[in-house]
Amino acid sequence: MNKQSFEEALLALEAIVEALENGDLPLEEAVKKYQEGMALAKHCHGLLEEAEKVLTKVMNQEGESDFDVEE
């Protein structure tokens, strides 16, 4: 399980995107970086979903209504 914070994972993902955009990687390494990037993106998405759940719960406990996140 990935223990990185959202910020750490996002920085790592940005570095991978930059490396892939440069196009200087051998194919095998590019595929590995892509797979790492997808795992990091999934991890970040999960952390964001959890944060949304917490915020929704807090808002509901304080009498606020649910909010929608535009996708």
C-alpha cells in the first residue's frame, strides 16, 4: 500500500509526466514510468475521494448540505 502523502505523490507524478514528455526514455523505461504514473494517479484520486468524504461528513454534522464536485 502506498504511504505517500497527496503532495508527495503529486510531485512524483509530475516528475514522471515531465520525463515522459521529454521523450528521451527507452521504451521499456517509459512503459515502467507510465505504470508508476498510473499507480500514483490512482493513489492521488483515492486520497482526494477520502478527503471529500471527510469534508462532506463535517459539513453534514454542522448542518450544511452535500456539495457536488464537478468532473
